[in-house]
Amino acid sequence: MDPLLKCSGFSEADLTAVLDLVAGTDVVELELTVSGSHVTVRRPPQVSTSAVARSVPAAEALERRPLAIASPLVGVFHAAVKVGDTVSHGQVIGAIEALGMPTSVDAPQEGTVEDLLVSDGSPVEYGQPLLLLRRSTPV
């Protein structure tokens, strides 16, 4: 029997396939559990000069992506904004009512409400996206 298979529960071919799978990605840590066997693959992050050169456009692309604002707790969502509204940092965008007590949900930054993902008066879970905020472009 393959000593690696006996020791870890993974054969050399299995581990080689996993390493080949993550080789072309920016994954720095991967945990696998299969049939009770557990293995963690870690590698240091690699920064190349091309990655540094691409970091500015990548940061700009990230700024253009909408920001999902999540529910801070379980309850019923009541929206204070509608699609197209412009909000400022710290502005109340809605409230989560739990046990009869409202908890405000504030905008983490300025932007425009792109989409309401939960209708007013609907129950929500902790971490559930409530709305999408299109971030304001840097001046």
C-alpha cells in the first residue's frame, strides 16, 4: 500500500491533482476533507511585477463593482431608500426589526442604490444581502 495513502488518506496522484488544480490560481490556502481524511495546502502569496502593474486597474475595477450591504441580524427589513437614491456615508438605509426593536442599517460609504434585494417588510437572515450600492467614483 502507498505509504502516503496510508498516512494521510490521500494518494500521491490525488495530492498532485490538487496541487495542479491550484497552481495557476492565486489560492494561498486550501483545506480538503474527504472520507474523514483532512489535508491543508498552504503557500506564500506571490506578487509579480505584472501583478503590481495590474493592481491599480484592478483596484479601480473593484471600486466600480457594487457593494452588497448585508443584514447585521435576523429580523424584518424595512427599507428607508429606493433604487436610484443617492446616499452618504453613515446615512440610514433601512432598519431591521427584531423583537419589536428596530436596529438601523447605515451606508458604509457614499453611493447610489442600484438594487433592493429584499422587499420592505420581508424577513431576513444574518448576513443576507439587503441591497446593492453603486460606489461613488473617486474625485
